[in-house]
Amino acid sequence: MKLIIAIVNNDDAHFVNTSLTGAGFHITKISSTGGFLLSGNSTFLLGVDESRIDEALEIIKTHSKRRTQNVPLTVPGAMANSAMMNTASVTVGGATAFIIDVEKYIRF
């Protein structure tokens, strides 16, 4: 048994959620916030039998899209003038997954 912790952009969370549950995975979804852009994410916890790890990861990968987003560049202490604000393009989305060994799994 493994624990998959998957962090997914909120824009993709609904599709990941419905696809995982539709495939018979039992999930817990936790709201989380990314540290760089401070934007919303969903963190999924899945207890997965080792034989289904690749299946779960493929579902997460398929429904987690990368996209480009413009973010404002700010200088600390400077007044923000929206007409003169510079932006940078960053890639957001996709998914980050951690797979952890589970010593014991109990379901009541």
C-alpha cells in the first residue's frame, strides 16, 4: 500500500477528483495554497494498492494541465502604478505527486 499526495491547481481539481473517484479510488481533498504565487491548489490524499499506482498517476497527469500566467513584478516599498507595472510569464498548473510507503492501512 502507498500513499499518493498530489498537489493540483484548483482549475484542474474538479476533473482530477471526478476521474479518480470514477476509477474507484478513495480520495481526500484538502484545500492548499502555493507558496510562490499564493494561488489556490487542491491536495489529494489517496491510499493506493501498489498495483494501481501507475493508473492513479496517469489520471492525475492527464487532467492536470500546465498553462502560462502573467504575474506582476513588484519592487518592495514601491507604489504600484498599474499603468507602469511590469509582468512576467510563469508556467503554472500541472501536478506534483509524492508517493510514500504506508506501514499500516486500516479502514473502519
